Amino acid sequence: MTAPLPPPDDLARTVRRKVARRLLPLIFILYVVAYLDRANVGFAKDDMQRRLEFSESAFGWGFGVFFIGYLFLEIPGALLVEHWSARKWFARILITWGLCSMGMALVRTETQFYLARFLLGLAEAGFFPGVIVYLTHWFPRRDRARALAGLAFGVPLSLALGAAFSRELLRQDWLGLDGWQWVFLMEGAPAVLLGVLVPFVLPDRPRHARWLTPAERNWLENTLDAERLEIAREGATTLRQALRQPAVWLLALGIMATNTGGYALVFWLPTAVKGLLADAGRAAGSADVLRWVGAVYLFGVLGIYAAGQSSDRTGERKWHCVAGLALAGTFLALSTLPDVPWRATFALLCVAGFGAFFWIPPYWVLPTSVLTSSAAAVSIGFINMCANLAGLFGSAAVGEMKSAGLDDRACLLFLAACYGLGGGIISLIPIRRRAS
């Protein structure tokens, strides 16, 4: 006799928990490694600059050129996950971006720096859009926002861990290599190792998951198929139709302004902290600077947690975004006040770090709150493209400001203005009233 099937609610609960437990930890680790390899050049910047004599402008454009390469393959990467194989595509991405990140240790000229950053962006392109598509293969619609919110922790956590790890590596001179070279070699290697592992542990679809029973696979595939049919009955929205809606432009321009400051903050924060320490009469080497930087990012982890808890409990998204951005902009601006003791300046930076990440979880739920499901689906790619373009503009702008002789306080005021502008734009988004 076969055992009776569990009640539908129990089956659904079991499957959803099992999928989350099996997939999300690995995807989270991949996301942490991806963001670290994208941003670790900021940790190595001062030592690279001392050894290679790159200008501030060169670093600004080098940071930003990553996003030009990234944009080339962003959409094709998502399509390959949908129509080919997520595990094979992720393996390709991981191995090539790991090798490109490790190759940064060979850079000697500004041209090589630009090329290495461009290739890293090209190699990593398609990962985040691919993850979003991959989640649609496994998680019913009601579970996707929570899954994405969990991944958002990876951004500040990767930066906090990266600051601590890079701090130790910058002190090393193993095999005659400089510390900044070891930063790229040691932090790029995990991506290569994970790329070898992923094809063996990450199934493409529920039907390939041996850890699901036949009944569990059937329930999950039937649930996802029913959601796809529902979307098909609603009718698809084209990108042209979506771009006629003011909310799409407000979402895109809001995150573009915010990320202009946000990406520049990630890349230039160690330099800014070093300058602020010097102004306070506390000269510090690169390794010591990263101790303070890592603490700022730990407050970012707290910001993401607090935002997820608060916005999910209240169901409110827009004003959570605005509050986080206002906090980041205000406290970044306050951190530039002269003649303030370093510990007070550091406290202001920590509050700014809290706000700089607080807005992220509620923001990515906003498209489905202000647009129809079909319009949100087609608009997210456009919004994400604008978010990544900001990475080029922000870091290049700060590099040019530094080359023109402006100090770190002026650059921090520029970043504060970007956060303020982003919050102002997002505050204008009309919230769509759903029928009760």
C-alpha cells in the first residue's frame, strides 16, 4: 500500500521550505562572491595607486568601465538561463569572472586597468538577471520578494567581509607579490572553485531535483505552470507600453540618481575615510582604514534587516525607501563638518551606511506595487539597466572631482546630494490602489 498524500497545505509548506533551504544558501554565497569581486578594487585602490601611480581620474573611469562590459551581456544572460541551463551559465560566469578578477593582479598600466575592468564586467554580466529568472523556476510568486530580500543581505555583508579579508591581505608580501595583488588573487579564486561546483549541486528545474519527491515535484511544477498561464491570460505588456507610464521613469531615474552616489560610495569610501582620518590628525595605513570601513558596512547589514522587517510588517514600501535615502544623504553631509572629533564623524558615517542600504529591500518590491504584474515584469530589466549605468557616472564623476583638486568632503557632499535626489524622485511615485 502506498502512503496517503499529505494535505495540500502541508505539501505546499514542505516544498517551499525545502526549496528555500536547498537553493538560497548557495545562491547567497554566489551573490556575496560576485559583489566582492566587483567592489574589491576599492579596497586595493590606495596601495595600487602608490605602486602604479594611477591618477584619481583613471581609477574613477576604471571603476566605471566595469558597467559598460556588464551591460553588453545583461539581457542575453537572462535569456540563456530561461532557455538553456542556469547551472551551466552560472558555472561559465563564475569561472570567467574569477579568472578576470585574479587577472587584475597583473595590471601595470592604466590601459590594462581599463581592459581588465571591462572584461570583468563582461564576464559577470547576466548573473543578477539570471538569478531573478532562476528564482521564477523554483519559487511561486508570493515567495520571490522574500527570496530577493534575503539576497540583498549579500551586498553589505560582502563589503564588510571583504574589508576585513582585504585588510589582512594588504599586509602580505608572499612570493614577492604586493598585498594589493593578493587581494585580487585570493578573492577571485573562490569564484573559480564555485564555478566547478555549481553544475553538480544546482539543478535547473524542479524536475531535475532528486531531493524532491514525485508528489512535491508535481505540486511545484503545477503551481508555477498555473501562474504562467494566469500571466498569459492577463496579456503581455511591451516595453514601449511600459515606458509610457510615469511610474516606470520615476523608478528608473530614482535608482539611477541613488546608485550614482551608491556605487561611488562603495568604491571611494576607503579613500574618503583615509582623508577624514588625516583631517582629524589620525594618519592610517590602508589596512587600518579598512577596519573602520568594514564597521560602516556592518551597519548596512543592520539597515537591510530593519527595512525588511519594517516594510513587510507594515506593507509600506515607498516611504521606507525615501526615509533610508534621506538618512544616508543627511548623515553623509553631516560627516563633512569640519573640526568634528573622528569618533563623531565615524558615528555619522555608520548612520549613513545604515540608510544607504535600508532602501534596497522595499525598493525592489515597489515595481509590483505601482505597476501591473505584466508591466512590472517587462520594466524591471529597464530599471536594472539604469541602475547599472549609474555605476559608470558616479565613480567617474568622483574621479574627475578628485583630479580637479576637490577634497574628500566635497566628494561626500556630492554623494549626499545623489541620495537626496534619488529620495526626492522616489517620493513622487504614485502608489497604485489595488481593489480590495
